[in-house]
Amino acid sequence: MSGIIIEIRAGAGGEEAALFAADLFRMYSRFAEKQNWSVSLIDSSQSSLGGYREVVFGIKGTDVYDKLKYEAGVHRVQRIPTTEKSGRVHTSTASVAVLPQANEVEIKINPRDLRIDVLRASGPGGQYVNKRESAVRVTHLPTGLTAICQEERTQQQNRESALQVLRARLLAKKRTEEMAQRGAERREQIGAAMRAEKIRTYNFPQNRITDHRLNKSWHQLDKVIDGDLKPIIKAFQKINK
């Protein structure tokens, strides 16, 4: 049983980008459900129309990282937004980061290096959430990296989830630095979420999804966005055997 943390952030495109980020979150959640994996929401920031400016969640299951590591990068969507009255196709982006969860052996954190702040939970959730100061922000002082969790119902649960995210980010930072030290070309997973950096395009008018790294397209976008990622994952696994 392995685990990953996925961070999805809306990029270029405003409200439509936030709605696309929500679609990606649902896509990965549905895929995880089909794989009998467990999904846990860690942190989220919703937009006014119900999309996500940012959503962070964990997935645990067999071979989860091996299957979803290819999802890291900038995803581009082309479609007519629900807010578009003239019927024009818009282009928006969202970035996806896939971080393997780090255990305490891989990443040892000195408690003295942490600053833990308790915040009032924000966003949807009813009176219970708004009345409780249960959200937790953990800051790693030596690096300045932070992690926030406000989706659990207790401070302790939010603290543990935030620490999981922090460990994953520290591990990703450590691996990037090690690659740089070995002289390997350093490449950021998500860049600045600009359209030119896209790894995949979701073209809704043509029901087509194209992965630009594989230079391959599938005309089953409706199935993929509903969680059927198997054809794409198999294509990557085939060339990486």
C-alpha cells in the first residue's frame, strides 16, 4: 500500500480554470474509486461558482504512484464555459503536482523546526466548521515550506494531515536538489501553469484528449474525464517498460 498527495491549482483562465480544476479533482477521485483506492481531502479553496482555486488531497492504494506519476504537469482545457453567452470556445489551464508520500524514515523533521498555527476554518461546511478554530498551518522554518489542512474535524487530525503534506513537499524538494547535484537537468513539474507548457489538452467540442508527450490522442474524453484513465496510463507504461 503506497500513497501520494496531489495538488491541483487553477492556472490561466480565471473562473473557468477553477471549474476545470474541480473536474480534474473529480476525474482522479473517480479513477481512485474504480481502483479501490482511498481518497482524503486535505485542503481546498473554492471559487464563487463551485470550482477550486486550489485543492490538495491524498490517495492511498496499490501502485498508486506508479500509475498516476504521469499526471504531473499543466493540463489545458478547450470548451465553451457555462458563463459564455456567445458560444465561444475558451482555453484555460490547471496545474497538477503528484508527490509521493514520505514516511518519517525518509524525511526526519525536528519539532523545533516547526511553527504550528491554528486558524479558523473557512469555506463551505456549515456552522460547525465556521465556529471551530480547527484549521492548522504548519511551517518548516529552515525552508519556509508550509502546509495547511482544514478539512478534518479536529485540530489533531488537521495537524497530522498537514504534516503529511509537508513531508511530501520536503521529499520532493530533497529529490530535486539531489538531481541538481548530480548534474541532471532540473525540471519543475508544473511550471507557471501557462498554456505553452501544457502536457495534455482536453478538447470538449471534439470529445478528444491529447497527450503532447506521447503525441497521441483519444476520442473518449467523456470517459476519461469520468475517471477512465487506463488507456493513457497503459500508453505510458508501454513506452517505459
